Amino acid sequence: MDYRDIEIFLEISRTHNITKAAENLFLSQTSVSHRLKRLEAELGAPLITRQRGMRSLEFTPRGEAFIPLAKRWMDLYKEVEICINGPEMTLSIGAIHSVNPGFLYPLIQRMIQEKHGLTIYLSQMSSIDLYKAIENQQIDIGFVGFRYHRPHVHVRPILRQTLCVVSQSPNFCPNTVISPQELDPQLEIYSYWGPEYQAWHDRRWSPAFRPCVVTDSMSNVSLLLSGGDYWSILPSNLAFDLVQTSNLKMYQLSDPPPERVCYMITHQFPKAGHKQAINIFNQILAQTENEHHELPLQI
């Protein structure tokens, strides 16, 4: 069974039109029709109903049944190609949105520059989803915002981040230090920074005073802080990035919350084919720790 024949059949199944399928695949209509007939001959049954005047193709029962099989065949073909001709190693990394880009991205860039012959898959997830993904071995390395016990998941503290206030309010004092008592909890754009932070937050402001917005998106925070007396507490690296590109100001808290700790998580028993890539990442991480003592900050 030919890859190109299956590709053409699947495009026909998507468009229900041979002319359109030919255009999308940059082939002639004659070539598409010929390959479709060849596939039908190989399968020993017609796949489409051929009637004059029909603007949209209809599939025979055999054709309808073959569509999901063709998709699975195509997926398997691609997996075999990757296995034979793809990179020798792959590394899947997941991180929460607020992990310091100045920490994670240089590590990845260094792995790329050193040409270890691997492909890196980088994704963004919540901490809970990252723990589940590591436990199920869907990713190799995760960076999360809090400890959470899961079977066979190794948790290592990797980075400390101070928290500060960001606001555009003209009513704040001109000093760079602000007291929690000066902040109206009902004007807060709230993000969750872990259980220690939440305990500190609940001691400073009664849970009865709910924030006006709760979000885990930094783009939302930036937009919502663009007017009025709204404020938010953010890791200093994220706050600094926002201040550089807007009219926002940063304030230190006179009674600050505990430093936020980020953790690196890995599976206790990584897949055999991924161990080398994980070891390379750990080696580069160790080199970074030796070269730059301030990033990451070990605990």
C-alpha cells in the first residue's frame, strides 16, 4: 500500500471533491483519479460512488469503513519513519506559564547549540497536569509551582522567586515599598503562587473579600492592570518583564510573602530510550548552577 495513495484518499475524504483534493495536494486531477483507482484495485472494492453531476462525492460502505483505517495506517507509517529516520533522542519538557524564562530558555538553547542530536518538545501546562503527565510518562521533565505527592514522581526544588506588587494606580505612595494594608483586596487581580503564598494571603486579607479577577494567564494580568487602581502580586521576574513594556510600576511589600519555590519533577523510572536525553539536560543544568550561582537558586 502506497503512502501517496493513502494521502490522496484521506484528502478526498476531507474535501469530498477530487478536483479540490488535487488542488490541495498540488497534483493533477488525472493523477489523483488514477491513484484512487489503483488503491481501489488493491483493496478489491470501490471506495467512492461515481455518478455524473454530483458536486460532492459519496463514499461506498467500504469507503466509509476504510477512512478510519487509512488514518491509523498513516499515523503508523509516520511513526515508523520517525523511528527509522528521525532523531536518535527526544526530550519532552513541560512547564507552568510562570517559570522564569531566564532560567528555562537558556538551558534549552544550550542543548540546541551543543548539537546533541535530539529533538525537544516543549509544552505549557498547569502544575497538576504536569504531575499527571510525569506519572503517566507522557513527558520527561516538568517544572511546577508546588509539591504534590504522586507515585514514582521525584520532586526537586530548583528555583526561588521573590513576589512583589505590580500596579498602574496613581494613588499608590511614591515609595517603592508598600504595606499590604494599603492594598484593597477587592481590586486585586489574583494568581495562585502555591500553598505557602495562599496561607500568607489569607492572613493579610479576609477570604470574605474576594479579588475582582482570578486568573493564571500573565497576558490577562497585563491587560487588566492597564487602568484604574487594580494591583497584582507576581514573581519578580514576571513583574520586571511587564514593567519594561508598560506603564506599570513594581513595589516591594513591607511584609512580604514567602519566596515562591519552583520544582523540577521527573519519573523515578524514566523510559529507557529517554534516559540519555534526561542525563544531558541534568548535566547542562549542573553546569548552569556552577556558572551562575544566582540562577537557579538551590534550596
